[in-house]
Amino acid sequence: MSLRHRQHRVALIPQDDRPVFSKSPRTLSRLVDYDVSTPPAEMVGRFDSPGDPEALIHWLTGIMPEVDTALVSLDMLAYGGHVASRQPHVRQDTALQRLEFLAELRRSSPDYTILALATIPAPEGMPLVGRDVSESRAVAVQSAAEPPEPEDDLGLLRARVSPDFWSRYHEMRRRNLNVNLRAVELVADGVIDFLLVAQESSAHEGPHVAEGEDILSLVATRGLSDSVLAVDGMSQSFAVLLVRFIHSHMATSPAIAAVYSSAPASPGLREIVSSQIVGIGASEVDEPADADICLYVNAPVGSGGQDLRPGTEAFHRRKHDLHGFAIDLSGWVASDRLAALADAASPGRADEALMQALHEVKVDLTRLGGFAARESVGATVGSALAHACLRRIGLQDKAAFDLARAVGDLRPMQYLELLDSLIDSERAHIGMLFSRFVEDYLYQTRLRGRAAKHLSDLIANSPISLTEIANSAEEYVRSELSRAAGEFYIEHFLGRQAVAIGRDAHLSGLTLCELEETRIELPWRRLAEVHVDPDFDIQLAIEPPNEESA
């Protein structure tokens, strides 16, 4: 039995095979008893092996009668995925023809909702192995330098980029821009209901900036500002689209108030936060007291040249400055108000100073509605906020369950089936919350540097093959991160009450028990990202009635 009159289904064509674009949206959907269906793995491809757009079109056509909406990566549909979209191998005519499938889908399924993701490549644009890597980096430095590089240095950079690379690079960018402009026209034609345009790079200089302006110019000309939104960051995109659909489907729009670690927040930061709030279909309010969700944003530290490593004087000053922010957050969640924590201080890692401040203040991490760090500002904010929004709906489901139980409106079998749904929702919420702390903090901040050194030492000093070295490096990450995750779980999650169920004399709670297993993978066999899938037990604990209710 579903918590709703029926379980709603969503079809998802992901950006690529990485868990953030498929497994994470599926986990999020469990918080609210929705179901996200994804294509078979062989259709999606892997890393630099592109997906099969024609097979994906056939899959989506077949599943649409069974779902309420489709979330579609236009990069996967047009080119075969993220990496393929940064290469010029697919001709523009072919990409545009594949995009027209959405118009056919709209004609055959006029009542379905189609939400799409388009992306604007970063300045380097072509993240493949081999010589492309050094040439891509040279292009990125040349196009995004602030202030501009001296002419002598630019000459050296240009010398590292071959004419063949430049030709392929510009061909890719022209094609992608034209495909993205066509996607905007599909919104104007009523084919796509909502288009999210994700900027992969937040650099202020480079060809991606002009491309974004071209897209926004067409949006303004066609009067589509309510249906096309440009945002910073890409990894949060499907979580944002999923939550936007659920909000629309349930006719709800939560009020969000942002609280910043440093005041006043810069206009640029506020603009990024506001765009993510708009993206999920929420509204922004100024006062936390008026909000359904309070979004706590650890603002970017900037490039002040200070040594912020643990143990330094600057680190201690920063941690001291963050104590008030942590105390405010602790008080908010302790009063059973919903909060999301977006740690946007440092791209690539969580803020160790903030993590220590949270620990010293004794913030109950299990009370957070969402957490994210280490991505771009927009991706971090969007990920944390999307999680918190679905947590809000999950808690509303629990309240409705409590009310039905209190008035005796549930048969025993109904009660058990709905209780199982609530437990699954709670397991998904805690699992995602715990995984983000492990991935963004324990791995990116604490372990990744040591893992890179371990790999470097293996390459330099080991006589075994590179394949064996890669296997050894993966095993090192699994072993070290599994141990750290277990210790973190014991300290911050084990034995905590995830949520109370019932009212007064009928009160019981879901208690977090042992962490049984932490499955860890490096999705593309590289150190850039890790995926954590925890397995833990949740038990229903019955609270004895207090004297007033006895």
C-alpha cells in the first residue's frame, strides 16, 4: 500500500551513468513514495562509451503510458551522454533530429509533463584522456584567466593547443549552442514544459558565458522566463527537476529563508541561492520565522591567501566565527524546525572548520533535512534544498499517518503496510544524509588527498601493472572510507531516534541501529567522486506513556 492513493512514477533519462544522476534521484523519490524508473545500463553507456539515443527513445516511448512525467537529459538524448556531448563526433543534424523525438512524444502523450536538462560545457569542454587533457587545461586557462595572462604566457598556452583540437573544440561548442537554442524553441512550442539550463563552470570568463547570454536572450525574446531557468552547477539538476515536478504535482510551494554564515551575503551568492529556490518550485521569504524550511548557507571563503589548514591561527579564527552559525542551526533543528545545510565554502571539499564547529556545538545531524558540500555553490545549494523539500513532504505524510492512527481509521493490515512505507522513507532520508557526510566530508576533505598520494606512490614504486595499481587504489579507498564511515555513524547516528510516530500515549519512534555494511564505489574508477550506499537497521521502539497521558 502506498502513502498516496497510488504510487506515482517518473521516467528518467540521466546525464550519464554516475550515481548522482540516477541512483540519487531514485533514493530521493523514496522519501515521498514516488518511483523513478531509469533505462537499462547498456542503453546509458559508461564514461567515454556513449549511450544509445535510439534505444533510449524506444525505451521512453514504451514506458510513458505508465508514468506521470519524464525527466530528460538532452545531452544523453542528442549525443549519448555527458562525455559524448563534449566531443564533436555526433553531427549537429543528427543531434537536432534526435531532439525532435520530444515533439513526437508530446503529440502522442499530450497530457504528460516533460522536464528537460540542457548543459553549457565548461571552458575546457573535452574531458577525455590522452593529449586532450593538457590541451583542455590550456584552453581553460586561456579563456578563463582573471586577470588576463600576459601576452607571452598566452603565446605559450596557444602553442600547447593544436589546430586539430581547436577545430574540434569550436565545432563542439557551436553544435551544443545550436542544440540548446533549439531546446528553448521546443519550450516555446509547448513540447518541453520546463527547461533547466545548467552552467557546468562558474568561471566569469570564457565562451560559456557568451553562450549562456545567447540562450537567455532567446528566452527573453520568446517570453519564456517562467519556463526556462539558467542555474549554476550540474550535479543537482535531476534532484531539482524531480522536486519541481513533485511540488507541482502536489500543488505545494514551500517558503524558504536563507541564513548565511557571513553577513551581508554577496549579491552574486544571493542570486545563485534564489535561482535554486525558483528551480525547485519554492518561494523565498526574508524571515526564518515565516519559512517552512531554513536554508543555512556556509558562504564561499574566497581567495584571501590565508592558510586555513587545521592547526593554523586562521583556521581557529574561522572556526570561532562559525560557532554562532552552528549554534543558530542547532537551536533551529532542536526546536523541530526543518533545515538544510549547504556548505559552499570551498569547491572540492567540505569546510573542516564548519564540521568541527558543528561537532563542538553538538548539532544533531540526524535532524537536518538535507546536507551537501564540495560542489559548485549552485550544485551544493540545490542538492541540500531538494533533499529538505522532500523531507518536508515525508514528515507531512507521517503527520497524516499519525492522525489516521489516532482516530482509529486504519485496519491492522493497512497500519502495517503504511508503517513499512514510512520506515522506507525514513531509511532513504537517513541513508542519503549519512552518505553526503561520508562522500563530501570524510572522503573529499579528509581521505581524497591521502588516496591520491597512495596512488602516486603505487605508480612510482610498484612493479605491478597499472590495472592492478588501480584495483589496489580502489581497495585502499574502500577500506579507509569504510572504517571512517563506521566511526562517524557510531558518533552521530547510532541510537538516535530518526522520527517519532504517534501522539501522546500512542507515541513510538524509529531508532537507528547498527550500520551493517557500507558499499563504496568509484563510479568512473577515478578519485574525483565516490558513491556510498549504506545498509543499516531501523527499529520501531515503543515509548512508555508518561504520567499525564496514562
